[in-house]
Amino acid sequence: MNNWIKEIDIAVTVCDKKGTILSMNDKALSTFKNDGGEKLLGTSVLDCHPEPSRTQLSDMLKNETRNVYTIEKQGKKKLILQSPYRINGEYSGFVEFSFEIPTEMKHFVRG
């Protein structure tokens, strides 16, 4: 994992196109500490999700589609972005970015 990603205050998890977790930065390891943390590396991301999320994620891996949503957990609101990534133009898997956002947030419409 690139050095700047390692310590950024955004949880970054990367998996291959089969769903095997390849890397997690420090924030992701901390976020998923109770779920296994570093022991999640090399395991299937599908095993980390209950239904119907598991089926949705499986379809996303197969069809190379992205998913963006917000959640609230333990009083913190987060934005989750799950997106396919490519290396040299070839679909290589998925990356998930998860970061805290304020409950109320400014929104700008720019032309």
C-alpha cells in the first residue's frame, strides 16, 4: 500500500476481483479490529457481509458496478464508497473508502 494511504484518516480496503482482501490501511485495520483486523487479509470480503449485502457485493464484483451510501454507527455518520479499480486498464477488483462525515454538511451546487 502506498505510504500516504497507510496513515490517512479514511478507512481503505482493497480486494481482488474474486473478493479476496488484499490490503487494509491503518484506519481500516482499526475500524475492523473487532472483526479480525489484520487477520481479514487473505479472506473473502463476502464472508464479512450478511445477506442481502453479500449478494449485492457479489453482483458488484461480477458486474464491476459501484456503490455509494451513508450509514450511522455508534453515533457517527459515514460515507461509504465501493468502487471497481483497474490496473493498466484491466479490472482488478474493488476498493472501499469509508470516512466519517458531519451529521449536517454544507452542500454546494457549482456550474
